[in-house]
Amino acid sequence: MNKDLLINSSGVVLNIIEKILDTNIEIKGIENIPKNNPRIFVANHFTRIEALIVPYALYELTNKKVGVIADDSLFDTYFGDFLKNLGAMPISAPLRNNIMLGDLITGHKDWMIFPEGNMVKAKDISKEGNHFCVKINGTCQVVHTGSAFFALYSQLLRNDYFNNKIKDLKKFQRKYFLDESKNISNEETMIVPINISYSKLRTGKNFLLDMVPRFMDKIGKHFLEELEIESNIVLNSKIIIQILKPLSTQDLLVDFYKKEPNHNKIINKYRYELTHRFMDRIYKSLTINFDHIFTLLILLYPKKSINKNHLKRMIYLLWNEIKHNCLNYDKDLEQNIINLISYEEFEPFEDILKIAIKYNIIYEDNLNYFIDKNALLNTYTHHTIRLNNILRVILNEVLIIDSLNIIAKDLVLKDKKEINTQLLELLEKEEKDEFDNDYNEYKDYENIKPKITGSSRYYNHTSSNICVITVHGFSSSPQEVEQMSEYLHNKGLNVYSPRLKGHGTVPEDLKERSWQEWYFSLSRAIVIATLKYKKIYVIGFSTGGLLALLSTKKCYIEFAGIICINAALHLNDIRVKTLVPALSFWNDILNAVHANEYSKKYVDNNAENPDINYDKFYVESIKQLSDLMSKTRKILSDIQSPILIIQGKDDPVVNPTSAYEIFDKIKSKEKELVILERKNHVIVKGEDTKELYDEIIKFIQQHKIKEKDD
């Protein structure tokens, strides 16, 4: 189809749709579209724009028109010409069925049908026996079987044609609008189910909504409701089009076709079964997002109030179960979800919580959320529920997914101790598996470190409820802080030395990692520690010191203070300041002209401890370190935590001005700066460590005394 036909009379509409497709539509399962078969696409139906966006997206993928049956009223708007050019027909079109069957017999054009019929604004779907029902204002309407009829009937007609059962070919051609140039496709008609999901559904005023009164005098309430929902989808949501595996019609018909000459009997035998099969597949293929998990858990939780951390931990565990049970979920969920349980703001949680509070579904105090399930379950009416209770709409989508509900119901019955134990076991296993997988990926590299070098270390002390997290530096491993950790353990403290991702293996591993992944490793370690101990100190060496400073934005009652040792805010190495940025720029130029063989990928590192540290730094790795340094400088003025800053006076790697800048800019009431007479960088190990260790113990002891006094 020539795209000019679409632009001809509806260029503005096409431009809008292409912008939507470019920005906030994700199409998955493209490989499931049959290549040469006549196709009927079937999908769930929530918004009017689906009748525009999905057929056009399919056209972009297949280069074949995809007709759709749309409400007559849509053809009276400025979308009308676009719909006609795309191949759509109004419901009232004469001979509509014969035209569609003709297209499917020849494969000249594909068709898309919404079996639910109307837009399902509440997304309230239930199973009634062997049928799915759409509930609208309390009335149950069985999902239509028309799409199954068209698929089966077109295949029966095709079989008749190739089996020479058409008695009057001319009449057959006239009836189904088949001219001489349209050959009957010898490929079977296939049904391609599509799930259309939205992440995230929101309401509220926006500039598109404000513009409408300028162009339209009379605006009905229903139209305004639809406009508010759909304009917010265009502006704020991600539309996920999941194309599912196709269903064969010929496989269904192959046996019965030979025995039964009556087409109506054949169709009536299979249309309901076929409809149930593809609708079941559609509903179960919902792309589960954070809002779904949140609303399902607050519905199923058996009590009226829930501890804030308990809810967040359940959400994290349910997300993990969804991921490992191969349910469809929005991959955006993986971005920073550790923040949800590591005592930082997690935007998806804060966003949906704000809506729940706005509509009086949840209210809170310092420690707990209180749930009003009656408010959550309020269905309002078909035309008002999306504006008045969008959480119920979101909830309805997942109530029909049995496997998800079974997992969630099991989770909410567990008490705080059980949830904490499950989360602890999950995170500790995740940490171990992560290192095992990374190590195995690079095990054949000649320069790989011994596995013990990179393994996280736990030093448990049964008589103490205090844990010190010791964080190693850039290109190093937990072995770097092993001596210090053992000393602190011998002083009666629990110590935990996590591995930062990309470390303890090979430089090539670190090259692939971002500073956010290093911070993730520390965040996970903090959660593990808080699940086991009552007081947490974070000691960071060099780059670990920067991560420790960043971690002060976490708000958890177990936190006691941080200790930064030679925190790498500014470096002495001139290569980092000038050479590496220049190399990065040079490499970019060479990549652009495909002259990669001349690019410089790394700089050599003359490590103080070559048995622990990498022997080279890739440019990408140093860029991440530089970004972390910049990020840390920006948040110094926000820090109010108790802090001990220790700096070697003649550190050859970290410029001592780092310590003074940290001390001057942080807003902590309890802060101390200690300068040690040291000429090396790695002062956390070796022979001359007593003074350093004594300062650490003194800081911890002072806080223990202060807590008793308080």
C-alpha cells in the first residue's frame, strides 16, 4: 500500500500516529506474524485509538492493509479519511461480511477484529463456563464469535474452491467481490491474537484536553471521558502490543470438513471453542506492570493495615516470582527496582501510591499503610470508572490471570518473619549466582583472578547485632578489604564485604558495567544486612567511599553512620583528567569512520596490589568512575548522616582535597576528618594499619555510647 494514500487526506493524523509509534509503543512477538497467510488479528479493546494505532503498526510491519470495523461515529471525525484509506469499514457498511470474506479468501487484505465488541472501559472480564464475559454496568455480555466465524468460513470457502465444490464460479466471484486479478490464496486463514497493554494508565488534565474546546462547540460527557483517558495514554503511557502465536483454521477443519457438507454446522461446532482459545491467550498475555502488582497485593492482603517495608518487600518478591514463572512483565520494572526495598524513592511506587491516597484507597502514618478495600472495589459506571477509580480498572486486568493470583495469595498469607526470610534467601542467592555467572562468562580469559578473590565475604559474630559493610575500590575486589574486615570481626562485629558488579574477574567484565550497577551491589548488600542486624555502618574505600556517600540518601532505622577512606572524589592521575576523555573522543571519531583498529581501548594500570587489582582500565570503565565522581559531588550538600572521613596525606591516587571538600560540603552535625601520614593509596591493608583501624573502632564505639545515652 502506498503511504501517500494515507497522507493524501489525513496527513496530520498520520503524523500524530507516527510520533506515537516512535515514542511510546513497544511491539513484541513480530516473529509470530505468519508470512504469507491471510490473517485475522484479534485483540482486546480498551480505547478508540487502538483502531487507528494497531492496524497502522501492523501495516508498517507487513506492508499490507489491515482493515478494521469501527464505530460509525468515528468516520464522521477528522479520523474518518485516515480510517477509510487504511481500509477500515463502518459497522453499518452494506455487504460488509462478504467484502471481508473476499479479502480473506484472496489474502488481498488482512482484518482486525475486537471480539469484545465495545470498548471494555472497566476491563472487567470473567469466565462463565466455557465463555469469557465482559461485564458492563453489572450485565454480562459474552465475547463475540464473529472473528472465529470469518476465519473458519473463509477457510471453508477456500477448501471448497480448491476441491472444486463451487458450482457457480461467476456467482461466487460476484458475491465475494473477486475480480479476475485476485487469485485465491492457497495458504490457510490464520488467527493472530494480540494483547494490548498499557503502562501506565493515568487520568488528569493535559494540554491536548485543554485544546479540544477551541475546535468543538458541543462536547458530550462520554467523549470528554474518552479524550481524557486517551490523551493521557498518548502523552504519558507506554502501549505494548504483544503479538501471540497464530491459530490454524485448517487444523480444526481437516477432519470434520470431509464428513460434514453443511458449513454452518461446522462453524457452530468450532466457533465458541476457537474464540475461547484465543481470548484466553490474549487475557493471559497481559504485560504485567508495577501498578498491577501493587493493586493486586493491597486487595488480597488480609488485614486493614500493613507495614510499609512489608508491603514493599512483598511487591519485590511477587515481581521476582512473575519474572521466574515466565509471565509477561514490563521490562522497565527492572530499572532501579532495588530502590523499592533498599530504602530509597522508587518512582513507580510513589506514583501509584499518590493515586491511591488521592482516591482514599490508602492513607498512611509513619510506619503503616491503611487500606480501604471498599474504595478500591468501587465499580462506579461503565463511563465513569476510568476517571473515578483507575486502580480498579488496573486491578481487573490481573484478576483473570489465575497463575498470578495463586502466587500472590500464597505471599500475602506469610507473616513478616517469613517474608523477610524469603527475601534474604533470594538476595543472597542472587548475589552468589550473579558472581558465578559472571565468573563463568570470563573463565577462559588468561588474566582472570582466582575465584576466591572476587567472592563476597561474610564474617558473622553471634553475640553482636551490629554489622559493618566494607566496600572495596575501583577495579578491585572484596579481598582488598579482607584484612580490615577480619580485624573488625575480631573486635566483636559482624562484617559483610560485598562484591561490586564487574569486579574480581577480568577488566573486560568491568568494561561492560555502569556505576549504577556498582551502586546496585551496595544497595542489595544494605538490604541483606538490615534483614539480619539492628545497626549498620558502611565503610567505603576509594570508589567504595563514593558509593557509601551516595547510600546516605537511603532512609532506614538500622543506619548508624558511614566511614569514607580515601574517597575518590578527585584523582591525581592526569590520565583520568585529560587523556581518557581525549581517548574517548578519539575512539568515537574512529568508530564513526569505521577505523576501529586504530582506537585505544584501555590504559595500563601499575597496581599497588596486582594480585587483587586489574592491570588495565578500559576507557568505558574510567568514564563510569568519572560519572560517579560527578554524581557524588552533586549530592554532598544533602548529606546529614554521622560520618568519619579518613584520608592519607600523600595519597598518590586520590587527591587529598577530596576529603576536605567532603568535610566542608556535607551538612552532618556529627562529622570528623582524620588525616593520616601515609604515602600509599591502599591504606586499608598491609602492616601500617593500626591507627586507621583504631579510628574506625573509636567512631563505632562513640556511637554505641551515644545511643545508650539517648
